[in-house]
Amino acid sequence: MFTRRSDLPLDKDAHSRFLPWLIAFMVFLAIMAMAGMLVLNATASRWDQGIRGTLTVQVMPAEDPAKDDERLQAVLSVLAQTPEIDSYETLTDDRLLKLLEPWLGPASGSRDLPLPRLVDVELKTGADLDAEVLSRRLVARVPGASVDDHRIWLKHLVRLIQTVEGLATLVLAFIALATVGTVVFTTRTGLDVHREAIEVLHLIGAQDSYVAGQFANRAFSLGLRGGFFGLLLAVPTLLGIGYLAQQMDSSLLPDVTLGPVHWSALAGLPLVVSLIAMVTARMTVMKTLSRML
């Protein structure tokens, strides 16, 4: 489909046989790095939607259990008087024990555990609530009460994700540079091998652009072939990682599945690498021929 008539016997070059395998390995690494970036982005987006604009108020149990309800009502009274708060909900003991189950195991079902009372608070859209001020108000009414501001945790999470994404982007850049370097080396070797044939083509009127097109088409074909092999290796690997993640406790791990848009982006990487190989080969030939002839 992508093969064109060539006046140079490039298909018989032994040095180009390894190019598809090198590109396949690079595409495999690129897909794995890009898949990691996509999963991190999707995970951060889901957590952002579920956490931003929420707080958790914790009321530690009193020495006298009979006063726990009174302390909780005092906390709820303060929350009700805070204009930035849209709604709040007290978590039941059963729900709290269920949240602790992944970490405590069977012991989480014990009713003898001194559990704090938790209140899930949702802020109004666009509200700017100072969590420290709210915490001081609560402590003044109920000693032992505290506020967990999820926005602080979210900020650290975003910073971590941005760091990992930066490293993944750096890996992709190195892969692109390695691909360019490999194609340049292969193309220059091919030019040296076919130097006499290229000189004959020039004598009969062939332009540098025509010769460059021969090498560019060959590089595109080899790049597409290698990219397809790399994609075939990466897809089972990603599916295997997703399967292993699903076998683990979903409450301890984020969702690592990829959507149709993500798979489409990954499937387009072989074509991108092929285009890089084609452009690199053409530029290399044009620059080398300007010095050679």
C-alpha cells in the first residue's frame, strides 16, 4: 500500500533490516510511557472532581461516651452557621468500619474500636473557606475536633503527578531522539552504499529531492512496520497490567483502565514515529547530498 517504485535497491540493504526492530522497541517504550501519563491524568481528574470543595471534620471520642452525641451536635451547629458550607453528612459507624476494612481486615468489624465521629462537608461552588479558621472555631466549642482539608492533599497529589508526567515526557523525548539518530545513521549508511547509483541518477537528470524521496518512502515503510510490531507488543502488556490491577483490592488502587480515546491516541503512535522517520530520512539525504555532490 505504501510501497512505491524505487530506482535504488534499498530493499536489499542488510543494514536496514534491524531498523524495524529498533523502532518496534522504541514504540513499545513510548506507548508504555504515554499510557502511564494518560492513566495519571484520568486518575487525577477523577480525584479532583470527587475531592475538590470537600472537607472532613473529625470528632474524637470523649472519655465519657455519653457526651459523644452532645459533642457531635455542637460541631454540627458550628457547621450550620458557616455560610461557605453547602451541606454536611455524618458518617455512620457501619460506613466508617467499611472504610477501615481494607487496612484493618477482620478487626474492622469489632464494635469495641474507639472510632471517631466523621462529618463529610461539601462547600458551596466557588466558596473560599479558610480551614484553619473553621478548625479554631470548632476546637473552641469542642476540644478534640479537627478539620481535614482535602485541597492540601490534592495539591500534593497534583505536584506528584506533574513530576511523574514530566519524567514520562522526558522519556518520550529521549525515544524520539533515539529514533531520529537511528534513522540518520541508517540513511547515511545507505547513501554510502548506493553512492555510485546516486551519481548515475544525477547524471541522467535526477534531482536531490527525487533521491531523498526514495529514502524517505523506505524509512516510512520500515517505521510503519516496526511501529506496528511495537503496538502488538504493547497492547497485551497493557491488558495484562490492567487485568492484574483488577485482581487487587479496588479500594487501594485507582482505576487504571484506558478508554477508547486513550487507545486511539496510543494506536496513532506508530504513524507518528513513521512520519518522524520519513522526515528525518529526507532531511538527512538532502543535507548529505548537498555536501557529497
